[in-house]
Amino acid sequence: MELDLTGIIFRVSLMYLYALTLIRISGKQSIGQLSSMDLVVTLIIGDLFDDVFWAEVPLAQGLVGFGTVILTHMLVTCLSSRSKLTDRLVNSPARVLIQDGKLVQENLQHEWMRQETLQFELRLQGEEHPRGVQEARLEPEGQTSVIKAASNKPVQKKDLRLFR
Amino acid sequence: MDINELLLTALRASFVYFFLLLVVRVLGKREVGATSAFDLIVALILGEVVDEIIYGDVTILQGVVAIVVVAVWHLVNSWASFKSQFIDKLTGASPTVVVKNGEIQRKNLAKERLNEEELFSELRMMGVEDPKEVKQATLEPNGKISVLLADWAKPVQYQDLSKAGSKTQKRKS
């Protein structure tokens, strides 16, 4: 198939602007806080584009396909921030993995998380042993959060009685 | 291109969205993109198969089958890695210690194809200037380097304060 270059320039530019507009409207500020589904949607978007660039599908179809995915994702994230039930359906809840220095085996089991994995997540947060941890959770985005035990925290100003 | 085809495209796109939402939910929050390079690849595969489905180049059924097969294998993999340490080692990376008690482990660095410059750069990113401050630095399975500081190099912790306090003056309780 002969592809004329002006056509490519036109389609790529139009899709670029269309994507930029929709992403701005959807209100995602950055990709710092990506959930698994945000990631998959991002990848889908990238995937839907090239077919339009090469004119394998008509422009209108590309605009509709892309728009539908973004709008559906907007709708679902909007609903899940407003309704507990939707949030529960769409996201898995944060699970406590360590409580007061002890592993919560039941939840590790539930998440299919090996102790070695938890150990390296702790090391990445500068903590060597569950002992020094007040609470560690597997957050909905898939990261492990670690709250250090009180005695293990860096000294805060209040400890020096600079503040009362 | 008639309006019906556009409507079908929208329908297929919404279907694909909710179907992938289900798949991601079933796979769990750690399995798509979060932990290892391979989890990211699975996310890429899931994102990459959908254009043919949405634009109608393959049937919905074919698309669903392909996605389900990928998802099932990934589930089997993560379940087996959870159950057996052997499979975990086989299919995932294991941690490599690159600094131990202030000494750079050159053999391990070489094994991981890291050079000292990269290691120093990682240490600087963690605010560490001198490897002597490090008790253990590890290249973790997710590709990040974790740094545990030597006891003397750690910021003062609350427990140290009470120790120091007991030497000089008793704290009011």
C-alpha cells in the first residue's frame, strides 16, 4: 500500500492533539501514581494509535476507539472515588503485611507474597527486619508502605522538646 | 465507514476495557507492572493485543481467548513462585549483595553487569557519599538497589536518644 507522507503527518498530528486534549480533560497530572489499570490503559492508548498512523483503520474509528477507552476509564475512576462499592470492586484494598513487628501470614498468603519478597521491600525502605516496623501494608497500587516502629523512627523535633 | 461501524468500535472498546479491568483485578495488584520486569511485560502484552479487538480485526472471542491464556499462565507462574522457592528462583531474579560492611563486592557487581560508577550513582541518589557508610547494599529482584546504613551512619533514632539521655540525665517520664 502506498502511504503518502502528508497523510501521515496529518493523522499523527491530529491524534497527538486529540490525545493531549483528552488526557488533559481526564485530569491525570502525572504518571507517578499509576495503578495497574492506569498502566494498562496507558498501554492500550499507545496501542490504538499506530493503526491510525498507517491508515490501517479509518481516522474516525481511531478517534472513537481511543475516546471510548479514556472516557470509560474516567467514568470508572470517578465512580470509584465517590462510591465505596465501586472502589471495592475496582481496586483491591490495602492489606496489612506486618503489624507491630510481626508478619501477618494470612495476608501474605492471600497476596501470594513470599517472605523474601517482603524482605526486599523492607530493605528498599531502609529497614532490615520486621521487628523495626510498626505497620507495613501492600497498598492498592501494588507498592509496600512501611511505617517504622516509634523507637526506630529518626528523632523528630518534638523528641528534643523544641516543640511542645 | 458508516455510523454503525463506529458504534461497534465504541462497544468493543468498552467491552475490552471492562474485560481487562476484570483480568487486572483477578491477577492482583502486584502482578501487573509493579514488581519485576516480567510483570511489566505482561502489562505490555495485555495492552498490546487490544487494538485488533477494538478495531474488529479479530473476533471478540479470539481476543478474549488470547488474553485469558496470558492471564492464566501469569497466575500459574505467580502461584508456583509463591509455593516453591525453587520456581521463584528459576522464574524471578534473586537479590545480589553489592556492598557488604563497606566493601564493594566486585564479583557480584560483575555478575549483574553493573559497574562501580553506576553503583556510586545509585548510592548518591540515596544520599550516601562513601560506601563505608553502608552495611549492606543489595540489587533487589525489581532492579532497584536497597541500602542499609551502618549503625554509626544512621540518623539518630528515638531509641538512641533515650540511651544518650540515660547517660546524661534521666528523662522525665
